[in-house]
Amino acid sequence: MSNSNERIKSFIKCYIEKELNPDYAMLVTGCWGSGKTYFVKKCLAGNVPEGKNIFDKFDWLMECEKYTIIYVSLYGITNRKEIDYKIQNTLFPYLSSKDIDYLPDALSLIKNLAEITTESNAVSLDDGKLDDSLVFFTDDFIENIKKGQKKLAIVFDDLERAEIQPLELLGCLNGYVERLRVPCILIADKDKWEESQGDLKSQKTSHSLQKTKEKIVGKEFLVQTSFDEVWAKWIESGYLQKQAKVWKVIKDFSNDIRNIMLVAGTNNYRALKHCLSDFGLFIEGIQENLLSDNEFNKLLVCDFFSHQYSYYLGKFVASDVGRNNSWERAFAKVNHKRMNLTDKELEEKYPLLPYERFEKDFADVKRLSNTYTIDNYAQKWTQIWEEWFSKNYVDPERLNDLIRNSMWFDLRDDYYLNKMYDWFMLDDESGQKAMNAFESALKSKKITSPTSIMCLCDRLYWLAQRNVFVEDYAAFCQKMENYVDSVKENLEYENVDEWVRHTFQGAANNEVKSELDRLQEHLKNLLAQKASSYKQNKMDEFFENLMNENEAVSENTCDTIIHDYLEGENFEFGSLDATRFCEAYRKIPSRVKTKCFRALESRYKYHPEQLEKERNFLQNVLKTAQNIYDNAKRPLTPSIFAFYYLIRTIKEILGEKENVA
């Protein structure tokens, strides 16, 4: 506990136990959730009976070791009667029904209780309505107080959350402070309390309010509870261990959670408690084996708590997640001179959105949603947080799939294999993982892309020249050529000459150029042997997709007609079988037919050079379509009539103007 908090603890003891009852209240402040109420409860509880946990339900009135405490939360209170009712309700179970004929008001009850708990005659009640000889409470209750020599005090909590007018509230509290001289401990978020009084600043009552407040509150203290104190107490009490799955994941990352609170700028332990509970809900559906990697768990904990804690602090709302105006801001920065805007005006016109401010604040906290791995993985986690804050739920199957398909689990080898491109920049542990992933990929014959093989060898041959591998340079080059032979049946059909567009060619490449050229030529020879069957498979795939039952797949295939199949990598569009094309056209839905003939129009509009190459194909399609249309049984069906539009479209493409049919 901090020295400041020790002084507060000592003052509370002196304040309640001194002989002459005080004529002022003490105020304990701190931000919302900073542990004010718990701190006061801990100070007053003393030695709690074995097995009793003050984190759980705690009877302030009966279970404090040295004090009789009346605890009153002012949350939502709108008038004095509600405060009286709360005090009456607290003391009602201990009233002696045989000695009283009516329920006394709160002031009378507190006066009577004060006379029991003190030998001082300082307590007085001015209205004279109460018989001073009357005792309201049961013998057992009085015996409990006298036996423990328990002093009386009242704790008024949540002052800033009361809905009663501040001046009326202070007047009510003054009845206990000045008239009864009972020690009163007020607990409030000072900033919020003063903010709630802000409406009175311009009124005549503002001076009276301040004067009354100064008269009642004699001492003011700020609770400064450290994260380590709270965390240790939560462990000691077993609070953190209650959710076994949560504790298993977070137990090694208390320093990271402390840092998140530090970055946020507020120690709100109530919000942190909510975060712990929410984390339990979030990971409830995650499979245990997917929470076995410590590196992943750390990033998950940092990402979740950064988001959830900031959300509770009001830094953003659910609809803010993922939103930014970075494009507008970037465009404006480029054009701000033309727009006659100063830098300050630009910032005011395009300010950071709430979630952008959050990302900026937590940029140095390594998290899943800001850590680059592969395949836009970070962006996918931002989408997870969008769903979580909008629904308070994330589909477990989606969450498990996202975690599983990551560098920490199923894609671990893929991730570290990619790291071989920059192997020399890795730390030793990551470097060894990358080497293992490379050897594993060779063993499982996983690399089947000629472009990937060439790009990888571009880097690895240079390393092999410097004796990085077990094999010498010549042996390593032979090893890679042997690997290519072992996967020749599964090689993807690609233009091997294009590999240079995917890598950085510098001096290192020149040193191994002859070996790379030999490997490239070897790959081209292997691909040439399978080009015919590969292209036929791609043509079959085109027709299967065009006639797919899912119209979205069919429409997407029509879109590929416009810009694909130009260079013959997959197949030349003009090499398609005209009869098969017309059969497919007849079977596809009407909406897809329309998209198909419009795609043909666009293909030759955007790529007119293809027309001469594919004229024979178009003429054959036209001839086949015309025969189908002419020879069909009358009356025509809609699927046959649709050939009218295909025939007209092809004639227009070919420049033929005569009437169809």
C-alpha cells in the first residue's frame, strides 16, 4: 500500500475513535473504479473472521471488527426520504419491537445508536420529540456493540451518482455531521461530483453550495491504489482463480495488463473486473488446444484488454470500431494548399475518429490487430472486435477457425517458411524455426508454385554460397533441382519467366544467376510437358463454373471473360469448344445469360487486339448458335430464344449488320 494510503488509513482510525466526536465529514476521492469503496471497507473491516471474504457479500453493520458502520449508497437517490429509508432499512432487522410503537426516523435511530456506542455526551437532538431514555435496539445487538466496544460511523458512497440537488444533499448530510456529530465518511469521484454541480455555477446558489460544502467536508483524501496491490489481493482472495480458463490464459501477463492501464491513463479497477468477466465470455467457446501457445495468448490478452478497457472508459463506442477517415485525411493533406487550408484547419476538418485515437494511443502495445503476420490477419481481428462490441458475441466456429489458421497453429510452417526470404534478419530462435519450416516443406512436397520455388532459391542459393546450410553450394543447388523433379506432377502451371517480378534482384542475384537460370529452364521444360493437360483442365473448370448452381459463381465466371485468358497462361479463350460454349449458354439462368453476352461485348471493347486472334472461335459460336436457333422446335422456349441476343451480340462484334434469323 502506498504511503499516501497509509496516511488515509491512520486518519480514518483517528477520526472515528477520538473521544470528542467530529463536527465535519471526511471525503475519500478517486476516479470511478479506482478502489475507493474497497479501500474504505478494508480499513474499517479490520481482522475479518476466517473464511470470510470482503470481496463477497459483506455486512458493514455487523462484520467490522471494531466499528458499527451504517453504509449508504446514494446511487440514484432523488430526495432526503430515500436516504432515510435506506438507513431505516439497514437497521430494521435489529430493532426491538417490544420497546417501540412506531418506526423512528433515521436521525433518531442514528442518535440512539450513537449514545450506545459512545460515552460522550456530545450527541444531542434539538427537536425534543424523542424520549432519551428509550432504547430502540435489541439486547443482542447492543451486547454485540458493547462487547466489541465498537464505534459508530456512517459511510455515504456514490455521492456523484446521486440525483438529488447538491445543496439539498449536503443539507441532509449536515444533519448527521453537525447535529449528531457522528463520523461520516463520504466517498466520491470528485471530478464527476463537481461536474454534476456545474449547472449551478451561474446561479445565485453557487456561493451557498460552495460554502456549505466547505463547512461539511473538513478533510479530503485521494486514494491511490496501485495495480500490484489490487492484483496481489485478487490472487490472495482467489478472485482471479475463480474462472480457471481465464486465469490459465492471463496469469503470465499481469505486466501487460498493468501497461494497458498505464497507456489508458486511468486505474479503474471496477472496469478491469468487468474486463476479466468479459474475457471469460469471449474465450468460452475457444478450444483449449488453441490457447496453448504463449505468444498467441499474450497478443490475445493485450488486444482484448486494450479494447475492452478502453471501451469501459468511454474512449469509443461499439459503432466506432474499425472506422477511420484516413483516406480523406491523406487526400486532404495532398490537396490542402489548393483548398487554402492551414495545417490547423486541416486537423480540425479531418480529426482523428475515436477508434483512430484508440489505435494511436495503443500503437506500441503489440496486439493481434496490429501485428503483421500473413494474409491480412490483423485486419481480420479488427473485424472480430467489430462483431464483439456490436453483438457482445462472436461465433465460436469463426473464432476457432481464425485462431487455427494462423502462424501459431496450422499455418505456423507457412509463416516461418516465408521468413526464409529474410532469414539473416531473424533472431536465433525464429531463424531456427524458419529453417525447420523449410526442411518440413521439402519433406512434405508442399511448395508447388514455380514462382515461389524460384523466388525462394533466389535467396537460398546466395546463403548456400556462404555455407549457411549443411550442404555445400553445389549440393544445395542439386537438392533443389531434385526437389523440383519430385513435385513435377503437382507443379502449378505458371509463367516461370514472371518470377523476377516478385523478388528483389540485386548483386546477390548476379552471383548465383547461372544456377538460377538452369533451375528456371528445368521448370519450364517440366511445365511444357504438362501444358496441354493443364489447359484442358482449366477449360473444364471454366465450363463447370459457368454452369455452377450458385449464380454468384456463374456471374463471377462471366466477369473473368472480360479481362482473363489473354496470354494463354491458363488457356486461350479462343481455344474453347464452340459447341460446348453454346450448350453451357443454354443451361445457365436468364440473368447469367445477359451477363455472359455483355461480357463478350466488353472483352473486345477493352481488348480489341484479341478479336483477330479469336475471330474463328466467334464465327464458330455464331454458326452453332444460329443452327440451334433455326432448327429448334416451335414455339421456342425462353432458353432457346436467349440465343437471339447472343447471335446479335457476336454479329455486332464481328461487324456483321444483317438481321438475325
